[in-house]
Amino acid sequence: DQQVKQNSPSLSVQEGRISILNCDYTNSMFDYFLWYKKYPAEGPTFLISISSIKDKNEDGRFTVFLNKSAKHLSLHIVPSQPGDSAVYFCAASAYGTDKLIFGTGTRLQVFP
Amino acid sequence: DTAVSQTPKYLVTQMGNDKSIKCEQNLGHDTMYWYKQDSKKFLKIMFSYNNKELIINETVPNRFSPKSPDKAHLNLHINSLELGDSAVYFCASSSRETSTDTQYFGPGTRLTVL
């Protein structure tokens, strides 16, 4: 039972345009959501997070939106750069559980 | 100034052997984790330790035994290795003082069992 889903395995975007990565979850107990970026042969790198008390969090070119009623979150990257090409994982946790539940990842390719 | 480090990065071994993977963090965190990423790229938690105490054990076979000699180290020992143990293993750490949920990952150890 996959509690966190990333239904798009890959996304291709032109440099300078917006990249939108999506994530859906099923567990209503999740209250904290994170996005990680992963390059080949490296560990996941924390990118940005959002608490369930917010619906938006912004950090530079990265913005995460949370729609609790739809159990959906998205990561917007504007403008996209070739160095953003990586696999992006969505993760979620429930208060007090000490563990992250990961989605299966979306491979983003930003081309010139 | 590596934050979370793991050794070795690659490990190739025969079925039935016993092997260990080491993890160290210099972030001053009090909680450490082991995750497994299988061939389908699912990243799943195996164990977590807080202040050297086991907090999470996600129904992992008892051939896997984590050991935390201190807050900065969490090692993973695997007995009687099987083909299905081939995967990438990631160590992570976090701090309950700030946020348990933002975890910082090591570079991973790719284990191949022949």
C-alpha cells in the first residue's frame, strides 16, 4: 500500500520554464511533507518542506504547495536550470512517528 | 566537512557472508536511521535510533542488526547475506530538538550479493 505516490516517473522541461512536480498521499495523519533531490550515486538532499498548518512555502526558486483537502502537494521550480536535472522524491511523516514515507520519485530533465 | 558519511560506498560479496556498513554524522543530531532502496527505487525505512536506543524496527529480518555505539554512529551488520539483500542502503540523521522529520542522508552504500 503506497501511502505517498508520485504518478509521473519523468518530466522534461526547457531551461527557464517552470517545472511542476506532483505528489499525492493517502494517510490523513501526515502533517509534515518534504521534497528531496537526488543525483545518481549520491544520497537524497533535502530541498524544502512544509507543515500541514501552511499551504505554501517558498525558498528561492523552489515553492511547495499543499492542498490538504485533496491530499496533494506540488513542487514548483522557477526558472528551471539544467543543474536541477535529478530525481525528486516527495516524503511525508506523521507527528511522533520518526519516519519518512517516500514516493517513488520523478526524474526531472531540464534541457537547454 | 561531510555531514553524514558511510563506508564503504560499494560492497560486493558472496551469499552467506556477513558484512557491516558504517555510518557517522557530525551534525550533532540525536536520531539516526537506516533506509533501503531496492531495485524498484522504493526508499523504505528499516531502523531508527534515538540517543542509542532503538525506536523503529520495520519488520526487517533479524539477520540485520543495527548497532549504535554513540549518538554519532549507527552501524548496520548483516548476517548470512542473501541475493535479495542487494540494494542501496542509506544512513540518515535528524535532530529532535529542531525537527525530527527533516532528515539528512549519507551518500549510500551499494551492496551487491552474488
